[in-house]
Amino acid sequence: MTAITFHPIGHVRGGRKEATKDGWGGNRSRIELDPARFGPEALAGLADLSHIEVLFHFHLHADEPAETGARHPRDRADWPKVGIFAQRGRMRPNRIGLSTCRVVGVDGTVIAVEGLDAVDGTPVLDIKPVWSGNEPRGQIREPAWARELMAKYW
């Protein structure tokens, strides 16, 4: 197997210090790009967007074993066991997180965001614009337990 190496483009600053299960909607933080690699031109046009997708590395609890099979989300036995690729838990094989958050503002190489479910110090791997043309086409299908899980998440 070929190893893939990522280098963070920046880090999350501010906002929550600890990863908690719910209430991320009002979380305000900043994404600060690595000034040795990026200048303000890397964010040109970003202020015209309402939302961005942020790919990040789940860096906390790195010693926790990765899940490769099925488990009950949030260890709730009343929810079905589902495979790691049918849920969004942090114990993923490559520890990659994805979050869509609101752009509050852009200043130089810093993006102020709201609703990013990553904690202070989280390495950011990439940022992508949210465009309506990339959103799902057609109806989204999901199980009832996922709607229940997300009801208090934001």
C-alpha cells in the first residue's frame, strides 16, 4: 500500500477546546492559513460565498483505535449497528473530517466561520466552496436514527 502524506494548509483557532457531541451550530472560530505557504490571494473570492466545506484531520485521541467494521453510533444500542462508512464518527481509518460551515468574514489569510465542528488547533487539510451545483440532486435518503442524532448537533 502506498502511503499518502498531507500537510495542513492551516489550523482552526478559537471556538471550542474540546470535541463534544452536540450544539455546534453557533460555534465561531477562525481558519488561519499557513502564512509560509499562502498569501491573501489564496482566499480571493471566498468572501463572496455563504458557505465552505472544510476537510480536516481528527487529531485528538490519535491513540484511539480506528473503526473498520460496524458499531452502534454514539454507543446507543437502540440505534442499529452500521459500518464506519455509513456514519460520520471520528474513529475513521484515515481520521478525515468534513464540515460545511458559514463564512462570517475573510481578512488576509484568516477565515472567520460559524458552525465548524472542529476544535481549536485542528489541522485543516483543504477548503472547498459550497456551490448549489455541487449539492445533492434529488431527494436525500437517510435513516431515522441519523435524523435523531443530528437533531441537536447544530
